Amino acid sequence: MPPNTFTINGSVREMNIWPENTTFPEHEGKAEFVSYCGICHSLKYISSQPDFPRKTWDAEVHKMIAKYNAPIDSVTGKKIVDYLVAIKSKP
């Protein structure tokens, strides 16, 4: 994959950002995680996080909803938290 590029030609700025090649394990809630979390930030950001307990993942998802107005209802939020716990959680 070519590197990301940024060029300036006079007042015109152009940026080419290549798609991520981040993969996540299959588990219930993956579709919601990819669909909703990827709207606002890179999913690669999640893969760089340490393993957190459920309480922390729940707080993070709630923060995205309450503070950043993520369009996630409570059922979807629970699925996302369950997915994050399944793939990135401390025992």
C-alpha cells in the first residue's frame, strides 16, 4: 500500500489517505462496532488500546454517546461494549 500523501499547489491542498488494513476478530457485535465506531475515529485507535475491564469500556462507549453525540442507542451500545470486552478486556 502506498504511503499517505499531502501536497500543496498554491492555495490547493490535497491529501490522499489510504484505507486501513486493520482486522478484528469475528464475534457478536463486530458489525455494530465497525459501523458505529468507525464513523468518528480510526478503528486502528481501538487496536492500540490496552485491555480494559468492562467498566472502562462501558464508560468509554457512554462518553462517546453523551459527550460526542455518537448516534448509538442503548441496545447497540451494549453490543459494542460486549464486543470490546470479548476482544480487548482484562479477565
